[in-house]
Amino acid sequence: MGHSLFYLLSFITLFFALLVVFAKNPIHSSLYMVMTFFTITCHYLILNAQFLAIVNFIVYMGAIMVLILFSIMFLNLNQATEPQKSSLLKFAGVISAGLLMLTLVGAIVKTGGGDVPFELIKPDIGLVKNLGRVLFNEFLLPFEIASVLLLSAMVGAVLLAKKEIN
Amino acid sequence: MDIAFIIEKLILISAILGISLVIAMYTTLAERKFAGFFQDRVGPNRAGPWGLLQPLADGVKLFTKEEIIPTHANTFLFVLGPSLSMFTACITTAVIPWGQDLFLFGRQVSLQVADINVGVLYVFGVVSLGVYGVMIGGWASNNKFSLLAAVRSASQNISYEIAMGLSIIALLMMTGTLSLREISEQQSGMNWNIFYQPLGFLIFMICSFAETNRTPFDLPECETELVGGHHTEYSSMKLGFYLFAEYINMFVSSAIMASLYFGGYNYPFMHLISNPNVAALIGVAAFFTKILLFIFFFIWVRWTVPRFRYDQLMKLGWKVLIPLAIVNIALTGAGILIFGK
């Protein structure tokens, strides 16, 4: 049951992820991306990580994708107006993407994934209470540093967006 | 998972869906009646006694009208827009606790479809999903004004979601749980959260007005500037779904406000009633009374306050509500530190 569910979900995830790349229309592409994020949320739910699932749902599906759609709607992305990249650039893109995939596959093989079914050491770790305890005890410093990083990124964005006063 | 459990949940889900649709239906009538009252008119009174059959007549009218899909519109997305609006409006009710447990046929029946322990966040997730219906519909219509309305709606929803989330954080600091059931249980009797979180409630309520696109925040549909709104190109029941989803959203956000801040199904002196079933049923009645009062408030505001200008809307969201919500978090933290909750 658990295994077949996982494979079905992974198939749907990859299917939508491929559609993101192959869709001609950028709006369709971003809507497929919304579906991809939704299936990833389902993956988190299978892993019993409720908090992560719902946060993925709110942040990626509800906020980030809305913003992406928002900005795409303002652009006029037609075949005619869009400058086509030269074939050399396309070739370079394929090679670099292939290298990235090689690295990822290598990393997964090296960590010894393979045929061993994945087992959660602590199945309840994804619940809000446990996650909060771990986050605010063991990983307090990285957590705070990450928040400062986000804050500085936000301030930087505001600074860049602000008009110059001469 | 036995058969009785599945039947029980099926009955509960159908009942909740039916009740929310009927309430939304009659909210449209109530809105027109109150609008008539506020403007010193009679309001709809032709269909049935006191116009009680008016919502049915409206429904028949919308269903039998000609359905037009613009030639250059994207058909699939054009249909998906209103469906998504309706869908997201209906699924929030799954986590709302409608009452205490009932004891029927030797079983303990929970009046909540799903008690997930991240209930509050689930509500937020669905709320943030709600904007897709408007955006997709507005874009698929292939109409400049619809697109502008969709973009407006998206930016409004995103802006007010932030303040809404921050206002709820203060509440969660007090309750210490994300489950709507536990939040309701903590407010037993008259121990309602509104007495501890008045500022948080105010912010939350303003944001719910903005999220449901009700006046004074009904910028996505603005006849004077946008011809109609995101649904300019829609006709027949697809337009009906967009309009109807707003009323269901009103019902749902009233239910959320009632259960988060106004005690949910709790009422004063509830511990004096010894029969648990009677106590639970009175609780359900109390909950629906609160919901209806909130719906009345939504209508009251709509016919009293004019619409904001767009820059005023953004200013209120970003420069007033978000700082206020952060101040509220700080105040709540200080309160918990001094008084120990």
C-alpha cells in the first residue's frame, strides 16, 4: 500500500514536472508547477511530516506561485516577440543540465540508497510539537541565522526597489 | 476503519455541505433585504411569501441562461476558474468543529470532519489557494479588464494574508495548539479568546473582509473602473459560481472567526446541563447563532462603508495592519511573560 502509493505519487510528480518544462504557454507551465508542488505536499504527508506539508502548501503553492503567475501575466511572452536563443547557448544549457543530473545521481548512489526501503527513524518528528522542540533546542543557532539571512535579503530587496532620491 | 465510521463521516460531510450551501443561498436574499432596509426600499418580495423563494428563482435564472465562452479564451482554464473558486470555498469547513461530541447508538460521534493537528494552517492554505480561481478565470477570459482585476485581487490577497497570519500567531502563542478542536475546547463557558486578543481579532476580521473580497475591499470587482471585474466575460452559472463562492466564503470565515475568537460552540453556563447530547445540540445552535451574527455584520458593513481606493487599500494592509499585528505579537508575548498566560 505505502510503496505503491509512493510510486504512483512519484509518477504524477515527475509527469507534472515534465509538463512544466514542455508546456509552450508560460501560464500553463506555472500552473503545472503548482500541481507539482501539490504532489510534493502529498509526499510530505506520506512521510508523516504534517507541518512541512502544510507549510509547503501555503508558501510554495499559495504565495510563491501566485507571485510567479502574477509577474508572468504582466509579460507578453509570445513566440514572435520572444528572442530565440542561439543553438550554441541551447547546447551549453543541455550540457550543464546533464552535468547537474550526473552529480545528483552520483550523490544518491554514493549515499547508498538503492533497493533498501526507506525507514523513518522517528516517525513523529514531523509533527509540529516535535519539530518545534528540535528547531528551538538543537538547531537554534542555524535557525536564527537563517532568519537573519532572510531579513537581510528582504531589506536588500526593499533597498533595490526603492527609487533613488536625488 | 469500520462501516459505521464511514457512514457517520459521509452523513456529516453531506450535512455540512448542504447547510453551508443553503446558508449561502439565503445570505444572498438577506443581503438584498438588508440593502433594501438600509436604502429605505422594500427589497425582493415577489417570489413566495416575503420573497423567500427569490434565491431559487435566481438559481433557475442563472442555470437556464445562455452560456457564452469567448472565442479567444482558453476553454479549459475558463471553466476551471469558477470551479476552483467554488471548490476552495467548500473545503475549509472540513476542519471546523461544529459542536461537542454526540452520543448516538452507543457511539461517540464527533461533529468535526477531520481533526488534523495543523487545522489553523490548513485554513490558511485553503485561503491562499482561493486566489487561483480568480486569477485563472481573469487570465483565461482574454480580456484586459478581467486580467487587471485578477492581478489586483492577487496582490490584495497576498498583502492581507501576511497580516492575517501575524494576527493569528499571537492567538497561537496563547493557545499553544494549532488544532481548531483544542482551541474551541479551551474557550469553554465564557472564556473566549476575544477578551484576551481584541486587537488580534480586529486585524483578523479586517483581513477576512479583504480575503473574501467584501466591501470595503471589493476591489477585484469594481464596475466603475473595470467594467465588471474578473468575471466580466462570464455568463450563466459560471458567473453564478463566482458570486456564490463569495457567500460561501463569508459563511466559512464567519465560522472561523466564531471558533477562533468567539468561543466556537461554547456558551455561558454550559456545564450546568447534565445531558451531553442536549448540551452539544445547544452548542451547535449557539455556534450557528454566532455565525449568522457575523454574516449580518458582513452585510451591514457592505451597505454602510464605501469602497477603498487602491492605494488606500495597500497602505492599510502594509503600513497599518502588519505593524499593528507585530505590536500585538510583542504585547501578547509580554502578557504571557508577566501573567503566565
